[in-house]
Amino acid sequence: MEKKDYKRIVDSNKPKENRIANSVISFLVGGFMGVFAHLLSDFYQFTFDISSKDAATFMLLTFIILACLFTALGFFDKWVNFAKCGLIIPITGFAHSVMSAGLDYKREGPIYGIGCNMLKLAGSVIVYGIVSAVLFGSIRYIGGF
């Protein structure tokens, strides 16, 4: 089979994506996540009489715990299929990537399975985040901004 024929067959069987609908759903779910995060932060701030910075920390921890719990229970992936980037872009996506990699390799044991594979995807995000922070911090320091 030639490449042209193969590409034609693949293109004809590829599911069609409605980008406008996906964008609207992602925007609405992401907006809901933002509103929920703000309400949760306010709840922590006023209930426990803590600063807004501490309340934001508790809110982030709540989102991380919920994302890990829902990943372990097996229905976070179904939500992501519906909500797309609305759930993956926030910190919940990072927590999901770490948790799902750990769950995938748990049969290989705590060291070689979970420990070695947990940061497979998230590790590159951490590395490039640190590198870019050093780079931009150096630019700001040298430039005197």
C-alpha cells in the first residue's frame, strides 16, 4: 500500500472534531473551575480565619487531592474527555499525570514501578519550568527589571 492510499484511508476514518464546541466547553469548564477555586479559597479564608495566601494554598491542595482521588477512582479521564483543557490546564492536570503514571506501574513495585515512573510525563514539565525560571530570572536580574 502506498503512502497516499494509506493517508486517504486514515483521513476518512479519523473522527471529526468540532473545535468550536470543544473550545466553548473548555472555556466554560475552566471558568467554572476558576469560580469554584475562588469560592473555595474564600470559604477557607473566612471559615478558618486565615490569610488569603494561606487559603489559596489550601485551595490548591484541595484541587490536587481531588484530582488524585478522581484519577484513582477511574473517572477523571472520562471528565477530561468531555471537558478537554478545562480540566487539564489547571494544577489538576499535573496531579493527574503524576497519579496516573504511578497507578499504571504499581504492579512493578514501589521503587521500580511507582518511584521510577511517577514523574515520566511531569518530570519534563518540572525540568523545563526550572530552566525557564532560571533563564527569565537571569534576564530580569541582568536587565534590572
